[in-house]
Amino acid sequence: MKEIVIASGNKGKVKEAQEILKDYYIIPIKDIGLDIDVEEDGSTFEENAIKKAETIAKELDRKMCIADDSGIEIEYLNGFPGVRTKRWHNGTDRERNLAIIEKLNGVQKEKRKIKFVTAIAVSDGNNTICEKGIIEGYVTEEPRGDNGFGFDEIFELDNGKTLAEISDEEKNRISARKIALDKIKKRLEEI
């Protein structure tokens, strides 16, 4: 079974990658003792994911590496925060979510469109593939739900529920990460 090092220690990301990429042995980067911090200075999610995957693959002597970058884009705010999603606000998830809600104070629901974007890249240091997954919804007027993290409590789906109000199973079936991983799975033979 071919090995792929995943540039994440996040148990949820590792588990999802293992479930979707069943023909590969997914190894969390910390399990091989590599501690590398790749600066995410690209202007797109794809650039950041590719940079991480290629940098780490070269560091690992051309072993395959999978890396991602993800975030939200709010249409009314011209795509803000975009690639700066992780870096624009210091504070807890809840504090950041409340700051987003405040930026949209008084804005009608149909103008509160939000996208969750995940770009996933796989590289062996020579060859690289990258795919993107997107889900769309609306920013709520207040946080709702207890089953989630990050922006889940303010990301409302077309069914009226937030990502934090649905089960993990439902979320995993529709997530931007799942969409991107499914696309990657179909292209892995290219590496």
C-alpha cells in the first residue's frame, strides 16, 4: 500500500483522508517526527496547498505529501477574509464568528452569501495535483448549533440549518474537504 504523509495533525482531517483514500496509507506528519511550518503567503488557497505539499514532499525525500488550505469567502465583503481566514482575527472561533456577524450587521440574508473553500494538493516533489471543493450558504445573524468548530455555527445551508446543527455524518457527506478529496482520489494515479 502506497504511503501519503498528510501535512496535518488534525484528527478529523486525517480520519477523513483515510476514509476517502482507502487505497493509501495516510500518515500524520507528526508521526514521522517532521516539524515544518510552511508560510502560507500565496494569493489563492490552491497556491498555499501546493506550496505546502511540494515543500514537505521535498523535505521527505520525495515521499508523497497531501496538504490543504481552506477558508471562507463572503460575497458582500468582496471575498473577505479569503486566504487570510486563519490570520485576520486573533481570538477564539466564537469571537471571530461574532466579528464576522458584526461586519454584516443589517445586511439582508440574500446578500450574506458565504463559500467554504478547500484546496487540496498532493505532491511527490516532482509531480503535483491540486483540486478544490466548495460549499455555499449564508452567514447567520447569530451563532447556532453545538456540533462543530470554526465557522460551522454561522454557516447556514440551504435547508436552514447551520453546519453545527447537523450530524458529523451529514457534514462529512457535503463538506468542501470531501468534495476536494473525491476529486484528488480520481487523479492520484498521475503521481
